[in-house]
Amino acid sequence: MQLFSKQNPSRQEVTKLQQQVKANGTGLTALKREISELRIKVQEQQKQLQDQDQKLLEQTQIIGEQNARLAELERKLREVMESTVGNSSGSGSNEQSPRKRRKAVESTDCPRKSKRLRNRK
């Protein structure tokens, strides 16, 4: 690459070349600054992503623990329901008759009736 048109450039050509070098240097400095700023932004974004990944991992662990607890509660509920069904289909010694059960429900659902109204049925 030839910088000058002749072996001994004129003062004007040297000055022009110096101005170009200075302008290019200034432009290069600005580009370096931009690159540095972009690197900082990228690092900040990577840190944010790492933080978000950590939070997601923690939330996933919590959800896993909650799922395990839910499964345990469902199992216990099934056991209780099965034992309740087993007890109700067994002997009727602890069971009230449907009529007594209905009277018990009626008495809890409404205010107490007088003796006269209760005996009327």
C-alpha cells in the first residue's frame, strides 16, 4: 500500500495523512469504548440470567417437595376414606338408623321444636 504519491511527499500530503490517522484513532477509541460498554452489558445480563436460573431451580425444588407432600396427603386421604367405607359397610352396631340420622340432622338444621310439635309425628 502506498501512502504517498511520491518518494518525498509534500507538507500538505503529510498533514492530510496525519489528520486521517488522528480521525481513525479517534474513531477507534470510540469503538473500543462501545465494545467495553457492550461487554459490561453482556456481563450484567449473564448475571441476571444466572440469578433467574438459580430462582427457577429453587422454585422447582419447592414444587417437587410440595408434590411429594401432596402425594402423601392424597395417600392418607385414600386410607381414611377406605377405612371409613370399610367401617360403614361393617356391622351396624355403631350406625344409626336412617330415621334417627334424619332426626339428628333436622334438629341441628333448625331451632328446637316444642315437645308438642315433636310428639305430633
